[in-house]
Amino acid sequence: MEGLNHAGPDKHPHAIAGMFDAIARRYDFLNHLLSGGLDRRWRARAVRELAFQGHEVVLDLCTGTADLAIAAIEARQGAARRVLGVDFAGEMLRIGQQKLRAASHDGRVPLVRGDAVRLPVASASVHCAMVAFGIRNVVDPAAACVEVHRVLRPGGRFAVLEFAMPRTPVLRSVYAWYFRHVLPRIGRAVSRHDAAYDYLPASVGTFFPPETFIAIVERAGFTRVRAIPLTFGIVYLYVAEKPRATGETAGGMGRGGASNGPAATMM
Ligand SMILES: C[S@@+](CC[C@H](N)C(=O)[O-])C[C@H]1O[C@@H](n2cnc3c(N)ncnc32)[C@H](O)[C@@H]1O
């Protein structure tokens, strides 16, 4: 990504978990501030796209302070029955637990400490899986997608929200400037953590472009992979499905039984 640091940031699990633990108490506030409140809309869109019918058990990977899990439980139309939140940062989970308890959701949203590449979840046990702004932090995102595929039931859906760089040159320059000069300063001042808000643009700048991430999701065994740009393409919502039947592969037979054309669609 031009204008951004290309050096891959340190993604050692201890470093990542320690960094999120250190900023946990300011994390939600900074999320809403730095995105101008758009983060709530992006999560709501992901939940809408999964279109729960009320009976689903859902996995929220890299759940952090559980905002996506809460959005899935509180959705006015199409809420999930139960959401299991998994994250390896204990302090993020502690804040999430407080929020869940305050909203009386703790019975429906258990939080578990665990690694996205070795999920403490039985195979073929969840109806849907989702992850918001977490996959780029995982050392091996492809391994996490394979793990999600393992724990999903056949026909289960997977939604991923992740930052991207806008493609339009002018927007891209403005965004790179905001990421390089504005966001780290505000992040540092509010979180009082020196590195976390330098890490954010560095991790976005070195994450896969949408086409590559689609290929990773397909390689993990998913079909009907779509990438939906949100807010001028600064965020992408990826939606994918675990095939229902053996032999149904990426680009093959889908829910309706007919070929859906190209497996991956950029929208
Ligand atoms: C940017 S936060 C996103 C939190 C939340 N999903 C949200 O929408 O605000 C990223 C989270 O991913 C977690 N994380 C990163 N790598 C992980 C891994 N390999 N296993 C479990 N959690 C991980 C971090 O601890 C952190 O809480």
C-alpha cells in the first residue's frame, strides 16, 4: 500500500495479545472515535448479511470486547440464539464480559480464551462464524480460515469484516494521510500506548488485497465467496459458505443446487 509502512508488524501471539490487553480499557472508545461511529454500522451490516433466523449458535472469532457478538444478539431483525466469543487477550475479554453482564447477555454469550488457529470448539458444531477486524492480526489467517471451516456445520456461513485501502487514488492518498498522521496521534494520546496505533495502519497496509483474501477463503474450502466494499472500500465485508454436500466445492453447487457462476464475486 503506497504511503503506508510495508514492513510487516510483529504478529507474535504474545505481542498481539499483550498490545490488546494494554489498550483494552480505551479500545471501544477509540474505535468509535477514530471511525466516526462507522464501526457500529459495519458490524450491523455483517450481522444483517448473515441473516440469522433466531436458532443459530454462532462463533465470534477474535471477539475482543464482544461488540460483534452483542450486535448479533441484539439485532432487531434476525438475532442469533447464542454466540461463543473467542479471543486470546484476557483483558479484552474481561471488558467484554462486563458489557455482557451489564446488558444481561452473559447467559447467551459465553466468552472463552483461545487462539483462532486452534479453536476450542468441536468440529461441525456452529451454524455461523464471524470475525470483525481480527483476521489481519492473526499470524496465519489461512490457518484460521481452515479452523473456521472445521467448526462450521455444512451449509454454515462465515462473515469477515476487515480494513482495506480504498482503490480510488485521491481517496487512497487522503486515507493514507489520515492513517499516517492523524490516527496514530489520537490513538497514542487516548490509549497512552506508544505502539498500538502505529500497529493499526501497519497491519492494514500489509494485509492481503481483497482478491488474495478471497482466494485464501476459497482454499480453506469455502464456496460462494463474496467481497462487499463498505464506505468507499476502507472496509470489506467477506461472506462465504461451507458447502453442504461432499463434492460441492468452490464454484460448484450451492444452496439452490445450481451453479452460481464464479465462486468469488467482487461487489
Ligand atoms: C482489532 S480487535 C477486534 C475486536 C472485535 N472483533 C471488534 O470488532 O472490535 C482484534 C482482536 O483479535 C484478537 N486476536 C488477534 N489474534 C488472535 C488469535 N490468533 N487468536 C485469538 N484472538 C486473536 C486480539 O486479541 C483482539 O482482541
